[in-house]
Amino acid sequence: MSEEKITLRKNPSRKECEKVIKKILMTEVLERGTNEHFKSASDFMSYFQSLYPASDSLTKQVQRAVKALGMPKDDRGYFIINKTEEQLGQDKEIAFLMTKSHCELTPFENYETLFLKADGKYKDYLFQLLSESDTFADKVITMINSSNGIILFTNNKHQLEILINSLINR
């Protein structure tokens, strides 16, 4: 029994601290959607001190664990557990470009599709012409160049079918 008390009172290793810190932050993110409590190693101390006796060595171990995890911080200074510095930089660049290009998420359920079957020999050039066409500009939302033709997305399938058929049957 005395061995149990010694083990319980011993400070955790840096690796153990890292695991606990990750678990704390993941729980925070899963419950709240974001970390709103942990900005520094000292913010984790109340948890560790509830399990281990408060000491300078415990504080240093938690600080080492936080440093070893190398977690980036958000704009408000809170740790981000599930991203690296590089991912944050990429996310910022993506967000900037999405804002610049006025991105808007639109569900595909709002569109109808047509498949324009075309031989591979001329398909790429046809795709380019359709992309640049003023006639098709207001009728086609987007197109996908596929292996056997072109997939067209539109708001008015019937009108687009009439236009395409009038060009095919010229």
C-alpha cells in the first residue's frame, strides 16, 4: 500500500503530461467547438495539482510538455490542438482567397445536370469553347470535363437542352 502512495505522489513524465494536455484540449474542443480556457501552461496546473502535489518540478514538467507539443495559438491567444502552424497559415491563406473571390457555398441539389457526350479527340477544345461562350454563360453554372464528355450544371435544364440540340442538329 505504501508503494501505491509513492506512485500516486510521483510527478508525471513529460509524455504523460502531453497526453493529458491533449486530452483536456480535445475534450474542450468537442464540448465547446473551440478552446476558450487554455492559453498557457499555467492554465493546466489546477488539473495537474488535483492529481499530484503542487511543486516546482510539476510546474516545470507541465511547461515542458506544453512546449514539446508546439501548439499554435489562435488570434485570441488560445491553444489550437488539432492544427499545426503550417495548417494555420494555409487556412489563413484559403480564408483570404475565399473572401477575395466572394466564395459562397451552394448545394448541388439546386442544380440540374446534363451530360454532353463527346469524342475525346475534340472534347477538350469543345470544353474550352463552351467555357468562353457568351451564349452559354448565363445557362451553365459550371462544367466538368470527364473521360467521355462534359458534365454541365444548370438552373434550367430544359432551356440548355434546347440550345445544345439546336447546335447539334444544325
